[in-house]
Amino acid sequence: MRGRYSVPYQEEWEGAVDAMKRLKGWTDVSITHFHSLAVFGERILLSVRYGDWIDIDNTHEQGKNWARYWRPEIQGYIHAYQVATGVDLAADMTDSRDASERYALPSAHLMRRLPAQAARRLTDARATAELDALEVMDYQRLSTPPRRRLLANRSQG
């Protein structure tokens, strides 16, 4: 089982996982976003964990430098999280409802998106079936030669 040939996957196993997700009807988010979440999340977590934050004299400046250095990974993680869960971690929180949605477990967000994705797949399948039916009708119309009317010859009369 292979993935799509035109999709540039970062790992060779991602195509097979995407194909299996499509067959099983799981999430429609590409595996590359989940891969980005795992890789960037691990890098960010390990950088914070192994940093010596207690013995630093100027933690404010060190924090700025850390954020500057890890900016691409943080931005990649935020983007992949938004694609996978639908929650924008970069957006400003305006009320407590935004906070409760933001701090919910990612699995809760994924489970919430499944019915909408299933409905979208059903709608897409219906639209595809309707388009296929129209194409068949147009093909039948084009494949039959047009009937020509025989003009009555007025001279024979």
C-alpha cells in the first residue's frame, strides 16, 4: 500500500499511513502534520527541559534568546496543531470560553472534528456521484449522432 506519488512525504512510511487513514475513514488531516507535531514538540520540550533555567542570572534575556532560536519549531508546531485540531494557539484569548477550548486535550478536538469530516466526505461523495451522472448523460448525448430533419422537397408535390 503506497501513498500518493505527487505528495512529498518527509518519511517513507507516511504514504502508507495516509492511505490507511483514507481507507478506514479516520481524520482527513495529513500524517505530515502529526509528524510535525511530534518532531517539533519533542525538540521544544527537550530544549526547555535541559536548559539551565535556575542558574541563569538574566532569565528574561535568556528566555528571549531561547524563543528567537526555537522560533521556526514553535511556529511549525502552532501551525500543525491548528491544522490537526482546529485550535489556533497564536490567537489572543478574549474570554474564558476561548481558554477552555484551548486547554482541552488534543484528542477531544480530534473527536469533535470527526463527525464534521464524515459529513463532508458524504457530501463530497454525493457531489461526485452527481457529477459522474451528469458526465454520463453528457457523454450519451454527445455519442449519439444528432437526428437530421428531412426537408420536404417542395418541387415534388
